[in-house]
Amino acid sequence: MKLTRPLRVAHVATVDLTLRYQLLGELRLVRDAGHDVTLLSARGPDTTELEASGFRHLHVPFNRRLTPARDLAALARLVAHFRRERFDLVHVHTPKASLVGALAARMAGVPHVVGTAHGLRVPVAGDPATRAGWIAAERAIASLVDVLLVESREDAAAAPRLGLRPRREVRWIGGGIDLVRFSPSARAAELRAGVREELGVPPGALVVGFVGRLVEEKGVLDLVRAIGTVRQRIPGAHALIVGAPDLEKADAVRVTAGVRSGPREGCTFTGLRHDVERLHAAFDVFCLPSRREGLPRVAMEAAAMGVPSVLSDVRGCREIVDEGVEGLLVPPGDVPALAGALERLLTDAALAQRLGAAARERALRQFDERAAAARIVAVYAELAG
């Protein structure tokens, strides 16, 4: 279905970091399809980059904690923005922004509201009260949107089963990355050596890479413990941990300035970096031992670079690799299993090469961000056509 005119679309997230690092490629492609895209979030250090990319950004006084007074202020600001701007469609992301943003859109009379669930937060097991609370929260958000988009096929199956929306109102869109930016051609030997020297990685090290927010949920501490175990068998094993602590989260992993600047006990913490494709070139193995994921773009990036992966056996990660085909899957929180999988890939070069090549092939088939953006644009056309 084609539209007779472009839509004025608002994308809402809690913080500008999400818009830049998780959504920017998708947003550019939606804009390239002809739509007028405006971004709304709390203003932060990444807003300048969003504006430099040609997007208009409107401030909303969000934070990522539960703060009723500030959340009401954010709701009021959003209602005012939506009434003044008269958007055709509001697209909400992240739990708090989805709830507040979708409610504001309904209050302001926005014609169409779309929500993306970047990984349902309902735990598979554990405390029944916690599970019931997350189901209620997800249902509240879903009740306010016309269509619920999900990135993983497991979430697409789970959403109707959990009573979030009828199956016809849940759409799988997948996810993707820039396959030109993330390409094995960037793994030239001179770049690989240069990046390692720049970061102070010991010569001859076997490097396990991690990219993400430094929070316990991402399994950062599990990786540090696992590397300690691996080094008892492989003294040259080294972890290159890329990312900054998410200090708004209770499980933030804080890294001192001294540790951040160089190797310590087999780990180098780089802090936040914007040249992730260069860093992937320095990895022998990519590792993401998360306790929960949506559809992790960093794992897609590693796959596109031809880097074999060790991932947690959780929703989302299982859509990036099949066990023993493009990478290895380990139970979340199982440090001995994580150490064993890392040791296996670091010591079996033929296996690592085979998995890396298969990962690149899968990325070419399934992880092109243009395909995911096209599915989103198609939903817009269906709603407004």
C-alpha cells in the first residue's frame, strides 16, 4: 500500500542515547522513504549528533527511573508537543517512553500510534509476582498502540500468548545493521594490529570482545570471571570490554579510571567508543553473556564482521546464531560454561573460522537494516493509507 503524501512522524524514546545507538540507522531509512521524522527524548550528549544527522529534536524531561512528578511533567510536555506539531503518527520506544508517549498521543488525539517492543521484559521464569508485574506493564503499553512491533520471532509468538495484543496487531519487523560499515574487509591485518596497539592489548593476545552498557544484566561480570578461568589454561587470553557504566541503573558496573585506561588481570576497559567497527576488527571472539536481550545489534555487527560469537541462550540471541553453526550458546549466568565455550573457540582456529564465515553469510541474508526499515514503513502505510 502506498501513501498519497508523506507522514509527519514522531519517534519517542526516554534518552537520546537510544535514538543514536539503537535507532539512528532505522530513522534515516524511514526519512529516506519520504517521511518527516522528528525525535523526542531527554536532551543529552548524543542530541548534537542526532541534530547533525539532520533530525529535529524536541526535549522531554524524561529520566529512566520511576519519578512520578517528573514523569507527569514529561507527559504534559509530550501532550503539548503533539497538539502543537499535529503529527500523523507517533512511534514509541523503550518501556517508560512507550507508556508515557503512547498515553500522551492518545490524549492529544494523534491519529495513529505504533510501539516497538525492543525485547519483551517478561521473565521466562523466576518470581511469579515480578513476572505478573511485567506482564501488566507490557499489557498497559500495548493497549495504547494500534500496532505492536517486535524485533524477535520469539517475542512475536509470545506477545499474543501473554495477552498483549491480538495476533493480527503484532508484527515482526526483525532488525538490522549497516552491512557496508560492518564488513570483514575492515579486518585488515594492519588495522587489527593498530587497534590492539592503540588500546594496549598485549602482543599475541587472543582477544575476546564485548560491546554494550556496563550493567550486570549484560553479563559483564560473568565475562570478567570467565576470562580469569580461561587465562589459567590460555595465559594469552584477553578481554576487550567496550562501553560505559549505565549509572542510572541499579546494577551499573562501575569501572575506575585506572582500570579503564589499560589492561588489568586480562581485561581492558575502553569506555564509550564510536568506532565500534574498528574494535570488532581486533576481536578473535565476540561475547555477549546477557541475562536478557531483545535483538542485540552488537551481535549482528560481530556476525557481519565475520567474528564468531559466544552468546547467552536467551531470546534474541538465539536469532543471531544457531548453536554450533554461527556461534556457541551458553546458559545465562553459567560462568564455567561461558569459560568453556570461550576456550573452545580460542583454541580451535578452524572452528572459529568456520563459525565466523557462517555468521557473515547469515548477516547478509537476515540482518540488513534496509529490510527492517521497509517493514516499518509498510506498517505506516497500512495504518494511514
